[in-house]
Amino acid sequence: MDREYAVALLHRLHAAQNAFYAGGDDAPLREVLTEDVAWHIPGRNAIAGDHHGVEAVLAYFRRRRELADRTFRLHNRDVLTGEGEWITALTDGTAVIAGEEHTWSTVGLYHVRDGRIAACRLLPFDPAVFDAVWSDRSTPAGPDAV
């Protein structure tokens, strides 16, 4: 895959995500995602799981927006390309959640089909940090939780 093309596509995706996470419309996201997009988030946290189809992926994005109270932002670091339809992106995330500022890093593996994102597999650099950032703070935790 052409590196310039990959960088431009991920720039469109991340710009649409950042605008959406700040409270914007989902139309720019719909333009860059396929209808049957699949998104995989690993871990044991409030956003982990497999999300299939554009509506499910947008619901996942809404959940992130709500958990981070519209403060979540993606920061591009690098894009790796090769032969085929896959792009690898190194991306940092920042958010203020429950009054605390968080930073983490991920690798995103993106499958591209017909000029759009058809799949993403997110891989956090530090899974424990990622799980802690995206834990569900609305329910009690610990051995005495009801």
C-alpha cells in the first residue's frame, strides 16, 4: 500500500474520530468506514469486545466519548505500510476521565477495502494501563462490591 495514501486515510479517520469524540457528528466517520466494519478492542474494560457493523462501531465510539466526557483525543505517531491491504499505525491517546488525565499508546492494525476502513484490531502497548484507563467507573469494584 502506498504510504502517502495510508497516511492520508488514517488522517481522515483520526480527524473524524477526534471531532466525534469532542461532540461532533458521525457523518465524517460513516464516510471513512465500511458498512460491515469490524473493530476489536482487547482487555477487561468498559470498551473491550468485538464490534461488527458501522452502527455497532459507532456505538463503541459513543461509549468512549461518554466515558471520557468528550476529552478523548488521538495523536498520530507513525504509519507503517507494506504490500497488501493493511496499515499499521502507532497512536497515542489522551483523555481526562473522572477528573484524572490519562495517556496511553496503541498499535492499530487497519484493513482497507475500497478506500475505506473495513477492520481495526487495537493493541495497547501496556494492556494493564489501557484497562485501567477504560475501566467502568459507574459500578463498584473490589471484593466488597455488591
